[in-house]
Amino acid sequence: MLLRLRARLNDALFLLVRDGYDAVCLDRNEGPYPIRTFTGDIGGRVAFCRGWR
């Protein structure tokens, strides 16, 4: 499904899930444009709500 959606949108897609105060990358599909992602590879984590009180 992620591949079909990426093809339709012609852009990169990332499937993230919340784990406490982090977002974890479950799947990703690169688009035609070179970009750097904030999660790195599948399994990568990024702080969620950083800076909020």
C-alpha cells in the first residue's frame, strides 16, 4: 500500500508510530527527490513533542 501511495503522490512516505514521547519509523519509501530523513532507517526514533511543557 505504501508503494502505491508513493507512486500516486510522487513523493517520499514514512510510516511512524508513537512510542511514549518518541516516534518510531516502521516503514519508509523514498521518493524521486534526494532528502535526508529525521528518523534515519526503519526502527529509527525521533523525539516527539520536544520543547513542549
